[in-house]
Amino acid sequence: MKKVMFVCKKNSARSQMAEGFAKQLGVGLIEVTSSGLEASQVRPEAIATMKDAGVDISHQTSKALSEFKPENFDVVISLCGCGVNLPPQWLTREVFEDWQLDDPAEQPEIFPRVRDEIRDRVVRLIETLQVSSVA
């Protein structure tokens, strides 16, 4: 089973939503966690918009990337363009992608759009990982 790390600046919205979708949609297929370049708090807007999509992330917590070891992950996904700020060992995992999604913290009205973009990308990621593990 592939181990996936979603990372963002503060692990407060985008990476938390990605973790929530991946845990729900990838159950039994991938192991998932999320972190930030720094830890903060999960934004209430992220919790509310995910609840609207049927996913409960209210028990997730914000974690710092420094709490984890890169060698424990196969896949690293940056959601904010912060890939340039990651230590090099995080960029050389089996899969690294930088999704560069808009920051809903700056514009709370875009939370639903960003949530839906994240769901679509998580679905494609899981499909890709399933295909590559079969090949």
C-alpha cells in the first residue's frame, strides 16, 4: 500500500481537505497523512465545506512536516506551490506533484471550488497509483 503525504504551508485547509478525501476514497488502497511547512490549526471553513461534501475532518489536526521522515512516504503532493520550499529529500520520492491550488484562506468564498478541485485530483491520484501498482 502506497503511503501519501499531502503538504501545504500551514496544514490548515487544502492539505487537510486532501487528507480527508484520500482517507475516504482511498480506504484500503493508500495510507494518508498531511502536514505543513509549519503547523497551525484546521480552519473551520475547511471543516464546514468538507462536511457539505459528506467528509468529516473535524478530528484531524495540523502537523509540521518536520515531524515526519521522507523515506516513510512513496508519494508527496504539495497543494500550494510550496514544493520549492521543501527539503530536497521530499522531492525525490517515487511520486512528487505540486498541484498549486488557490488558497481559500485568502478568499473564503472559494472553499467549495477548491474542495471540488482537490476531490477530483485525489480521485485521479488514487487511480494512477492503482494502475502503477498493478503494472
